[in-house]
Amino acid sequence: MQRELLHTPEGVRDIYEEEYEKKLILQDRLNEQLRRYGYHPIQTPMFEFFDIFGREIGTTPSRDLYKFFDKEGNTLVLRPDLTPSVARCVATYFGGEDLPVRLSYMGNTFINNSRYQGRLKETTQLGAELVGDPSVDADAEIISLVVACLKAAGLKEFQISIGHAGFFRGLTDAAGLSGEQEEELRDLLSNKNFFGVEEFVETLQLKDDLRQLFSMPGRLYGSAAEWEEMKRHAADYPQILSALLKLELLMSLLGAYDVARYVSFEPGMISSYHYYTGIVFAGYTYGSGEPIVKGGRYDGLLSYFGRDAAALGFAFVVDQLLAALARQQIAIPVTHRTHLFVYRASRRADAITKARRMREYGHHVELLLWDDAKTKENYMDYARRHHITELEFIS
């Protein structure tokens, strides 16, 4: 057999035995929280037309997509992100709904990115989308749901950093930045190069208040005095001030949800997805260099599919969340309660009948025909290796 047939391509891996059982348990815990908040599951195709994730929509760059062609010559892609797919579904199936739609999903996503060594190219996303509610109340519900999911996963120490896309957009509009300048600033902020941001700002002719606002991305704010200072500097910049006021209201609503201790505010936070129009957020915990959850408000995205509707949501990267739990030594208990019947050929009917009846009562039963070349010790070793709790020989 060729050695290549025993290996997976770069960036993907097999998950099996206890690791996969733990992943399934974790997914069940998260899905239970989504159900408690009234979110209804939806499944979308693993591949879509290229335009669903095109540059105009502001999702993954074309070079990072897995692309192929169907028989008609259409360009198709493996989905890199589920939010545009869900947005397409809402526009298609819920176009006549004039009240909010709550949807949840789970599926694998694919990004052909080799710039970060060790990052998987296939990961499992699990998330939710709330469509048709433009209020800050909806923002607060989504953040509260994220916190509930992280707690249900078993995490005790985590932080969700929240910003607003309107803050960054307000800065670039007020400064009159060109497209190239905006991309340069976005790259500096994405790389947390705040010294570079200072140098960039020095090249601009800005009023003092706007210069002060440019120094705020990357800083966390919590005290009332800090918010008042920001609002004072933003008084002449309506877009920036509106973003700050919405974040301030969100802060008070999260207090009512009793989740404020898990949240920090970083007004100038940005996302690599350009479709966000309101709040943007990312959740972090120990043992993961990447965010374990990301999301935000994207009120303009559905218009690409023929429906104007406010929307926001989030997605967990289940694989990263599972790895963080393991590194923090937070156990996901796996219950083993499988029975193994090893039977002689002469007792075949008895073994099958007994197994069938036990399965009808909810027991897990595995059957093995006795191999005369093996000993009882061989079967006992097999049971230990596969975490089988009850072994019975029927002979």
C-alpha cells in the first residue's frame, strides 16, 4: 500500500475515539444553550457558488478559498464561513417574515491558508444568527448567549472583547483617508502594531480631538470617566459618537444579564470580515492563541441576497475551544457503558437475542463471534483498550 494513502493532506486531521467523543459532548452542550435561547437549527451546503463569498460581500480572500467547477462551468467553493450561507437562506426562505428570525448551525469550514503554520484548514464552526432585530437589546442577547455557551463548555476564565465597526469607519471618514491609507491602518490594527498607528497618525493633518480618538484603538475602557472622555472627544464626529453611545447602552444591558464581568470594551476593535457594520467581538481564554469565538452585527449583508434586514451573530471554532479546555485541564467526562458479548457459534441465536433485548432498553451492546485463535485474555485486553465496561462470554 502506498504510504500516501495512510496520511491526510496538510491542514486536515482525523479525530477519533475519546477526542471525538469529547467533541460531540461539547457540541451537545453548546447546542443546548442555543435551544434555550430559542434558536432553531439550519443546515446549509458544504459548497456554494463563488459569489456567495465574493469580495463584494467582504468575506475570505479569493486566494484562501478552495475553488472548483461543476459540469456547467460554474465556479464553486468549499464554504470558508457559514454566515453568508445562512444570510442567503434567510433571504430565500424567510423573506416574508417581519419579526426576528433566530437560527443556529454547525458545520465544517475550509480555508486554504498556509501563512500560519500549524493552523488547521478544516475546522468545525458552531454558531447562531439573529436576523431582523436592529436594537442594542439584540446585541446584548447575543453576547449573553456567547457567555452562556462558554460557561456550559466548562470554562471559568474567559473574556469577550467588544468593539464597534462604526468607530473605525468614523475615524477613517473623519480623517478623509484614501483606500490605501485605510488598508494600511487596518493592517496595523489587525497586527496590534499600535506604535505603527502612532507613526501613521503623525503623517496626517488632524484636529486634536480626532488625534486623541485615533489613539484609542487597542485600549480597553471600563470606567465612567474614560467613557466621558471618549464622548467629549467624539462630540463633533456623529458616527464615532453614535458607536460609543451604543456600546455604552450595551454595557448597561449586559449588567442586567449579569455577564458584565466577562466583557471588556475596545471601541476601535476591527475584524478581517468587512461586512460588519455594528458591534464586533471576539472571545479569548487561556490555552488558545486564537479567538475561540468571533462575531458581530452585519446589517448590510442580506441586501446582497435581495433582502434588507438587520442581523448579527457569532461562531465558535469548536476545535480551538476543545483544545483550550484540554490545555486548562478542564475535563469533559466521557461515560463508557458498553457491554461486550463474545459468543460461540453454537450460541449465536442466544447472543443476538440477548443483545437485541438489551438495546431495546437503551443499553450499548457489542457482539463478537469467538475466534478459536484468541484467548479470553485477548478479549479482556480488547475490552480495556476500547473502554468496554461489561464483558460476558456466551459459550
